[in-house]
Amino acid sequence: MSTSSPTPAGIDPRGPRFGAALTAVLLVAVLLLDGTAALVVLGVVVASFALGAVGGVARTWQGRVFATLVRPRLAPPADLEDPRPPRFAQLVGLVITGAGLVLGLAGVAVAVPVAAAVALVAAFLNAVFGLCLGCEMYLLALRVRAARTA
């Protein structure tokens, strides 16, 4: 008998990919800007990841743009996706970009482009290839946990 909660309702897998594309654009802007402008844009990214980590990807501004402007123009998705892995991925993005923002505000200027570059790689892979690194980390953690309890 499993003590885990039931799987929440699924999400359209195209939504997180669209959100990742928008996030990638912002992260490129962070890399092209410097000083206060880079910190402000990175702050927007951090806030977006915080929304996604707390409420899920559908509650981010990117998710709302997808639901309002993009999804109505698409055919229904073939399958729905478990929202927990993308939500965990948002948490991973929050930790990486949040650390870059905090360190940047503390005067470690190199932290901002490094955090933006790391997050950009992940966002690009998700947007272009559908490879969500944070989601894969979530699934790996589940496998490790299951192996330990077996």
C-alpha cells in the first residue's frame, strides 16, 4: 500500500516548454546587460521561478500567457503531464538564479552571468528539445528513494 498522494491533474506539456522559451529570452537579456539592469531582469526571472515553485507552472506569468494566447490556438495535447516534475524544476531554477541574484547584490558580479548561463542551458534544452533537467532530477530522486525503501 502506497502512502503517497494521488497524482494531481495533468498539465499541457507544451506550456512548460513555452515558459522555458520566454525564460531563455530573459536570461539572454541578463547576459547581454550589465550592472543594475542585469540584476533587475534576473530578479524578474527569480520571481517567476518562485511563482512556479510555489503554485506550479500554470500560475507563472509565462503559464498565463500560454493559457491565454497560445493554447487556444492549438489542438488539445495528446497526453497530459504530471505537474510535479516541472514544479520541482521551477524550484531548481529558483535556487540557481536566486543564488546568482543574492550574490550579485552582495557584490559578486560574476555570479549573475554564471547563474544566468546555467539557467539558460536548462531553459534552452527544455524549450528546444523538451529535455527538462529539473524534471529528470525529480524522477531520479524518486528512483533513488524507491530503491532505498525497497
